Amino acid sequence: MKSSKTTLIAAALLGLAAAANAADVITLNWRDGDEVAAALRPQLREGEKLGALGNQLILDAPPGRSAELRRLIRQLDVKSSSLLVEVAQDGVSRESKSAVQLGGQVQGGGYSISTGKPMTVRPGSQVVIAGGASQSNTRLQASQALRMLDGKTGFIEIGSSRPLPWLMFGADGRPVVGVRYQDAVTGFYARPRLHGQRVTLELAASQQAFNGQNLDSAKLATTVEGAVGEWLTVGGIGRDQSGQETVLIGVSRSNVQLERSIKVRVTPQ
């Protein structure tokens, strides 16, 4: 009889211990589980565990602490603010024009003579190629806007193109010229976070820049902070000493002449 009572008491204690260590599954209404878990983990004590899966949290803590942590979770699980993110470019846009002139004399047809270096095409035929380029500066003001939720990421794209002339010869030896346009697309990812009347902008830039006939790629990342509704200068578009167009996000270089500035403004909706 005594042995039976001891067994029942032991079973009850084991049940209480299991209940004390039972993990709770908490479903969030607004926020992502990983986002809330990242904010809550610094508050955990030794032996307490917290996991996230989608919009659910898995909490393993004693009953008293579990209730306390649940209150914190309810405070964090609030609806994200809707934000209007405006991007403005202001400055000088430099337009390049390229041209190809042909000269010399080809058997079966005549062409106007121009200065340049002769290039032998076939026996008895010569063609002279001369290149020219010009640039014009125009004032540029461009803007775009997108809506996103507080703490979420949006992509902002900026593009430019330049003409690349080409030359080829037909079966009869006559030259054929044309122009194709090469695009360089630059852009950056922006993630705004509100802190009262202040906003923090996390920027991760992905860039393609012209380099002769090729495109160079680069990635930059930075964080800027300012007042809500204030225009924040996050970078610019300029040219380095070699004349190559480049995008600067959150940094400045003395050897780059900025032609356009990039500004961002975040406004709650």
C-alpha cells in the first residue's frame, strides 16, 4: 500500500514537472515570428527557450515567466505602420552622343573623304573610320514613390543608358553603321523603421556602372537616420577622375564629382 502511494506521488511530481516545462505555441496577429523573437531573446533568462516559425512563436519557460513573456509579446505584436517612401533625384544629367564617319574609296562606289586612320578591308579597297563624341548637360529632376510597411523592404530602381555605335561590312564590301543602347541599372533596397518621430533607413545598394565597353557591379550598404517627413540625402550619382559614372550610397569621395543627389523621405500614412 505504501509502495502504491509512493508511486502515485512520484507520478504526480513528474506530471507537474512536465507541465512546468511544457512549451507554449503562441500565434501572432500582425508581426513576423522571427522579428518578434529577435526583439524578445535579450529578455530570456537561463534555461528559457524561444523559437519562431512563420507567424508563430514556441516559448519554453516556467509558468510565471511564460505569463510575463506573453505580455511582452502582446506589446510587440502590433500592426505595422503604412509608410510612403519618396525618392528624389536632383542635379545635372550628362548626355553623350557618339558618331562614326566613314571615308575613303571602295571599288564600285565612292564615299566622302574624312581624316582618320585607313583600314584595309579587302585587296583594292580602303575605308577610313573617324569617331566623334559630344556631351550636353541638362537639369534633371525626377521622383518616384512607393508604399511599404514599417520594417519591410522595398526596391528602388534608377536607370541610365548610353549609345554604342557599331560598324560592319556587307557581302559587297559596303559599310553598314548603326547604334545600339546599353543600359546600366542602379538601385537600392530600403527598409524604414519608425522610432517615434525618428526614422532609421537601412540601405543596401546594388549597382551596375559603365566601364568602357563593360559593366562593373558593386554592392554597398549603410544606415541613415533622421526626422519623419524630412528629406534625407542618402547618396548621389557622379563621375570619378576617369569619367566613369558611379553611384555612391551613404559615402562620399573627394575624387568624385556629384552630378545628381539622391534623397529619400519617409512619411507615415
